Amino acid sequence: FVRPGIAIPAGRAIVAVRVWLLVRSEDPDFTFTDGRTYTYADRVYTPVPAARNFRRVLVTKTIALRNTRR
């Protein structure tokens, strides 16, 4: 895999794509405190104290691309 933001070397083909979604609930849950740190796509995200009452889930999917031959 090539990290996000890195140029693809000349003559190489992209054969797969990795997608990340960090999904947050719409409404806060005051019985829950999110103290996790989420690491994805060379990013690190830790909710600020005012936003820690939202539930989150990080979803990752790798998609193989078809017909990538030149």
C-alpha cells in the first residue's frame, strides 16, 4: 500500500483502494465517554472533551479495482 499523499511511482498501476469512515452518532449519549484515539489514513484523532459523549465507529474497507491493466 502507498500511504495517502504519497506519489505513485511512474509505471505502477493502482490495483486497490483503502477507504476509512469514522462515523459519529447524531445525538450525544451522556452515559458514555469516548476516550479512544482513532488512527486511520495517517491521521490520529482524539475527541476533544466537549465531544466525548458521542459514540463512534471506525470502518475500513479495501476495494480491489478490476480492469486495471494498461
